[in-house]
Amino acid sequence: MPVAQSLFSQFGVQEVEAQYSDEVTLTLEVEVRQLEAFSQAIINKSGAKAVITPINGK
């Protein structure tokens, strides 16, 4: 989570909601053109898997 949060300003990300359990689920607002780069940056910094699923209509 701290890795993802540290990248928010770099990619213009706004956190909408977060859920913590065995895995972290974040609901974020980010420009479509930034999705792949944001996901790759999380993987590069932490080695964690980043799965991006668009939420239509939001």
C-alpha cells in the first residue's frame, strides 16, 4: 500500500476507497493513459502483482 500511495502524485491518482484484508483493494480515479504505467511502477517498486480492473460508469 505505501508503494502505491507514493506513486499517486506522479500519475495523478485520486484514492476513492480502500479495503484491506489478505490483499489490498484500492478504488482509484486515474486517466486511462496512465493505467499501464501506474501498474508497472507498482510492480517495479514492490514486486507485488498489480491487477487493474476498470469500473465502468464511474
